[in-house]
Amino acid sequence: MNEMYLEIMQLLLVVGAFIALFMGFLLFFKPEMVEGLNKSGNKWYSARKSTKPLDIVRDTNAFYFNNNKLIGTIMLVASILAFYLIYSRIPTTQEYMVNSGNNASELGVGILLESLRLILLITVILGLPVWALLVFNPEKLKLVNTYLDKWISTRLLLLPLEQMNTGFDGLVVRNNRLFGAFFILGAGFIIFKFLG
């Protein structure tokens, strides 16, 4: 299986090298063609329409507090069940290594599984008091909720993604011979390495 992934990576590198070789020659000999391709290919699609609904505050507290006993009980039972399943079904690194025959290449998978197990267990444990408060003392949860209900808009976080930056494209076209040589040499190295 690993050999198949290596062959796919090798194929992608070789195909990419031929594309880079072609672009390198174009940059070296016909930079105006690359500039034309760049202008026609640079289209900007804004994510603002798709992220605008994230900036609207939606109050779900009323639903939870109106149905506090039912939702709290369901979530408590689900959390306890999730805790049991996570604790009993997701192996630790040592358990995974024993089951995989102590294969050293499987160590990374074991560490990832144990990390996932730990994160899920902590999340479930932190959720248990919230669901218990929702069932038995929703008024106390409402007090805590007033401190936690803060709205953070995604607008400022996503603002840099809303601006098109073509500075690097201009740099490549202005220094076409340098970048063309770099592409040609890099592509030649990869092609020689994998096909030579």
C-alpha cells in the first residue's frame, strides 16, 4: 500500500515538473504570454456572501431553557454513553502497538488515536456539569450564560481573504529570466531524479 502512495506522489511530482518546465520556458522566452495568461486566469471570488450568515446572532438559549429537563437528560445520558464508548473502544498507544504487532511504523497512528481519545474524554467531562445544571438548576446556568454569551464576528478574521493580492505575480513577470531559470532547473532536477 505504501508503494502505491509513493508511486502516486512520484507521478504528481513528474507531472508538476513538466508543467514547471513549460512555464519556465514561457517565462524565459515569452513573458508577455505568461502575463496574459495570468491576467485572464486571475478571477476573484469573494467569500463574503457565504460567510455573511455567520455574522448574524441567533439566540438558541430560549429553546434549551424551555426544554431544560428533556434536553439536559438526553445530553447527560448521551455524554455518559459517549464517555464509556470513548474510554473502552479507542485504544491507548500501548494497546494499539500490542494489537498491531509492535510495528514501529504504526506508532504515529497510536499516538494520534490516544490524542483523539484524550481530547474527546476531556470534552465529554467538561460537558457533564453543563448538562447537569441544565436539568437540576437552570437558573444557575442562566447566570453563567450571561457571562459566556459573547458574539465574535468573523468579518475581521476573514477580511484578509477578501483582498486579491497580485504582488507575487508581478514580481515573477518582472524577473522573468530569474524565475524561468529557477523553474527550468527545478523541473530538470525532479525529472532527472525520477525518470533518469
